[in-house]
Amino acid sequence: MGFTRAELVAFRDATVPDLIGADLRLLFVGINPGLWTAATQTHFAYPGNRFYPALLAAGIIDREIDRGVGMSDADRTYFLRRGLGISNVAHRATAKASELSADELRTGGEQLRALVRERGPRVVAIAGITAYRTAFGRRDAVMGEQAEGFEGARLWVVPNPSGLNAHETVESLAVAYREPAVAAGVV
């Protein structure tokens, strides 16, 4: 599956529903949907995104998910049955996360707090240190588990899997993602 630039641009400002099931143990949180994600209605869908390969390498999932074409119903069911979920800090699709304002991130952060209070995951893993710092006013935050937790859940800040985050590899992402997955009882 491929999209022209014009087709992708048509998805600017679109939203993608959260992927959350009844047995939510580990909630991964992206910054916001990209245009490919909006086009396929699949989180972290851009073919170069390393999220699903890192989950596989970490043992969080045990089969490949072909996100570039959009998750199948079987993929979604499998993902949810593993106790996994996905949301975003901001819900508006953009070509780059840098297109979001600080106000959008802070507003999205408050919405995320409400979602976590409502759904009660054991662990929240927010992918992106800069967005986390902006959304939650934690300028001093570093990668890893955050001592203060998050609305009753344990909280990790993990690296963003985007290809734009060039210094991370599938292997380094797998290491970062495995720790919150173990804490959540998913691995």
C-alpha cells in the first residue's frame, strides 16, 4: 500500500481512535498520529516506524504486525488480548510532531490523565521525552521510569520509534520497551 503526497496531506488534522481493550495492562502513548497513521487508522503505521519491530524484538508481541497496510481485525484482537493499548498525547494528525503547539500538548496531557484514570492500566509508556516534558511541565525529566507515576499507574518515558529519531535502533527501542512491559506483566 502506498499513498501519494496529496493523499496523505488530505489526512492532516484527522484523528485515530485509541486502541484500548478491556484488559489494559500497558498503555503506549505516542506524541500524535502521523499522516500515514491517519490514512491507515493504525497507530505507528508509517512503514519506517520501528515500534512494532521493537515490540517483536522485546518479546512484547510474538508475531509480526504489518502496520504499513493497516492492522487487520485479527491484529487488533491479538494486540488487545496481550493487554496492550495505544493512545496519543495529542490526537490531531500532522506530518511532523513539531507542528503541534505547546498548548495542544498540555491539553492532550490533561486528556491523557483522564483516560488513564478511567481505564486504569498498570503501566503507561510515553514515547518521546520532549513531548512529555512539554505536556506535563517536567523540564527535568529523563528517560526511564518516572518516580511520581501517572494517575495511579507506573510511568515510563521511552524513546520515540520514529525514523526521525535516528540515534535509536530497533534493538535499543526493544530494550527500552521491555522494561515497562515486564512491570505491566505483559512479558
